[in-house]
Amino acid sequence: MLENCPYYTKCDAEIRQISGSNERYCLGSKNWEFCPEFKSLSLGGEISREYSRDPEIQEIIKTIIFKDLKIEYQSQFILALISHQGEVLYRDRHWSETNLLVAQNLCRYKIDALNFGEFFKLEEKEYFFFLKIHEFLMLVCNTKLDSEQLVKIIKRHLSDYHAKLDDYLKTHPISFEKEPGVKIEENIVLSMFEDLQKRLEAINPTIVIMDLNKIREKIFELFSWNRIFYEVSILIERLESYTGHTELNQQEKEEILKKIREWQENIRKVE
């Protein structure tokens, strides 16, 4: 089942990409990151309107999960429910399109690595956590404060949430088809960058260089474009000049992390 693209009314009818029996459900509605017009409109940083796949899933999220969290958690938060294929089943209206696209990609890349009830967190200016609430679904939350309390609340109700979502999926199945454009090569390199980020807290320049060399070789092997390959090479040369270093300082780690995030975003943008 396709979603009604949030930019449908703004999209130029001459270039709108139609897919399906109803023209309001265009390519941008299911695979937003692969629709050029959606990309162009979303770069303006617009905020989404609230969306739910159907009234049934809205009932589960808003009157059960959201209500439980609101009672016990004394800070603002927004929720999204995303499938293993990246389909958005529900999102609050305050999600920015940029954050939503990142959440969709992370759900696709990471859900198979998690067991039911497990989660991972991202901490930048805000807090995000991704919790596997069902075999095929990830609950994503964005909050201004540490999300640890939210995780505890959800886990207390996890069996009930799973049962309701399982009943929903029996009558409203999600797609299991492989989505066009999801590249195995992207997953491999993104996973290598993620592993390097995790190890940065306890490694010296020599180990960073080893990891970066492996990433550079994989990029050269898998892709025909070389901009990231070149930038990785420059970073390796810089680190090789750090003679006598046994450990990276905090500024050096932060600079490398910043570059890794830039490379990850550039990989995801490759057509």
C-alpha cells in the first residue's frame, strides 16, 4: 500500500512520477529518497504533516503507545513507526523530512541486526532511539532529553504493543518485496563506517589507518565514483604524519567522526 506523498500538491504535474492506480500515490509516496522532486522539496527543511498508513495503525500509536509514554515521560517527544523495508506506517507531524529519511535508511540497514526488544541510540543535538518493536517494525523516537526513560517505559509494555501490532499486520500486511535502488554495496561501506565510529573511543592512529585502508579498498572495489576514495586517502596521509601519537585526542576524534558522517550521507545520496 502506497502513501500519499506529502508534497503532492506542490509537485509540478508535468514532472510528477505516477505509480499505481491512483495518481495521488506517486513514486515519492513509497520510496521518497528515490524521487528527485521529493528530494528538491525536502531540502528546504519543511516539517511533515502528520501521517498514518490507516486509521487502525493511528489508533495503536496515538491512543495506546503515545498515551502510555505521555503519562510517564515529562518531556516532549515525537514518534515514527517504520517497517523493515523503510515504509513509514506512522509519523508525527514534527518530523523533518531530513531526519525521516535518515530514520528510514537506518531502519532498513539495522533492523535485521537487532533482536526483538533491542534498540540503539543516536546522540547529536537531539536524542534518537530505534527500538525493534516487532519482527518487521521499528519504533523511532526523537526527544530533546536522554531517551533512557522512554526505553524503560516501552519495554514494560512491549508484549502488549507487539500483540497489537501483530494482529494489525495479519489484516494489513506490509510489503516483503525488495525495494529498487537499495544497494548491497552501500550497506557494506556504511556498515564499515559505523564500525569505525564505534571504535574511535579506544583506538590509536595506526588502527584508524588500518580501518580506513580497508574502507578505501572496498570503495575502490564497489564504486565507479572516487570523491570519497580521494578524501579517505587524504585523511590516511594526515594520520600517517602523526608520528609518536599513541592515541587520538578529542578534537581529532571529533573531526574524523564529522568526516565519517559526511561520507555516509554522500553514499546514501548516490543514485
